[in-house]
Amino acid sequence: MQEATEEWIERQRVVKIARSWERTPYRHMGRVKGAGADCLTLLAEIFTEAKLVPKIEVPFYPQDWMHHRDAERYMEGLLKYAKEIEGPPQPGDIALWKVGRCFSHGALVVQWPIIIHAQAGCMVTQEDAELAAWLTHVGENTADRGKPRERKFFSFWAT
């Protein structure tokens, strides 16, 4: 059983806040629980609501920016608040996947491989990241075809 340290309590609070966003529709650059969020704004709002970061000003980005740019804008913004870690991630950590030409899809870890994320065309939901073919493979999106999709993990609690 996990010891109830201050960090563990914070991590559980972050997961609880993330769960409160479930069923929020996907809306590009949305930031309102129940009304709309995307994967980036969802994470920004979760950590702001948990009072672990101040309100994060997110500059405008086109919905398909990751298909036209190599710049790691999402990851660079994340690194202002969190550090990259070697897996396995803990509850409250962030998983980031390379979608398109750069790392551009993020999710909150509930208990790896279970994540909460906002996906275009869907609502904020929990998903098993190891079973979601679109998160695990590029190309034909199956374990026996295509190539593995790159992912990284980040933590606000990394030292």
C-alpha cells in the first residue's frame, strides 16, 4: 500500500480532478469543464485546478499544427512545469505521444496504462493506452503492423 505522503495526496487529487472532466466534449482550445477541452488545455486546467501551477496562457495553435511543424511546442511548454522521467509513470504523471511530426497528444496517467485524455471527435474519457492501437502504433495501427508510436512520460514531482 502506498504511504500517504504529501506527494501521494497531491497525485490522487490531480487524478480526482481529471475524472471530474470526464464526458467533457472535445473542443479545440476549449478550457471549460463540461463544455469543451482538448488534450493540452485539459492538462493545463487540471493542474491549475489542483493549484500546482498558475493559469497557463496557451497561445493559439491550429488544430492540425502537428502535421505541418517539427517544432516541439507542446513538449517545450510542458517542460516549463514538469520533468521527463523514465517509466513507469505514476498516477498524476503525463504521457505524451508523437502524433504527426512531433509530440502532440497528451494524457493524464490514472494508473498506467489507464489514462484520461481528450481526443478529437470524442469526449474526455479514460482509456487503456496499451490497448488503444492509435496510441501504440503508427501506420496500420495494429500491434502486428505499422511501427511503434513514440511516447514519453513527464512528472511535476520529479526531482
